[in-house]
Amino acid sequence: MKLRPPTHYPDLVVRLRIPGAVAHTLECYRAYVADTTHVEWELKDVITEMLRSFLEEGDRDFLAWRKAHETTSTTLPPLSRTGNGEASPRKAAQE
């Protein structure tokens, strides 16, 4: 059996503005978690866990695509610098 070394990915800092209605719902969800589990979560931890859960368990089409891609290639496509699939404006200007 061949063991692969663990893959470590760098953390990604994301800054975004969340619409007020979504922010309110997130705060309600955070209050719900605190009320039902008696554990206080910071909002960033709630958002991170929701995103992790969705990416690892929630989107069946993505999971199927990722599984197919990982079996045909050893690496996933690189992340863009802007996070929206477009080249960074600074990088595009240099090219």
C-alpha cells in the first residue's frame, strides 16, 4: 500500500459584504445553535462550517464532478486571485 503525504492548503482570507437579510438570518441561526447546543459560535466559524458542510456534503453535482476530476487528474484547477473565476485586474493589465 502506498501512502500519500497529507495535502496542506493555505488558508484563504475572504472579505465580502453580506446583504442585511442574509446577515440577519445568520445571526438567527447562530442564536439557534447557541440555544440548542449551549455552545456560542463566532459568526465566522458558523459561516466556515456551513461552507465546509455544503462543499463536502451538500452539492451532489459538484461532488460527482470533483470525484470524476480527481480520478482523472492529480490536481484540481487553480483558484483565481479574485475568487470569481476571472483573472486579477492587476495580472490582466500586466499581460
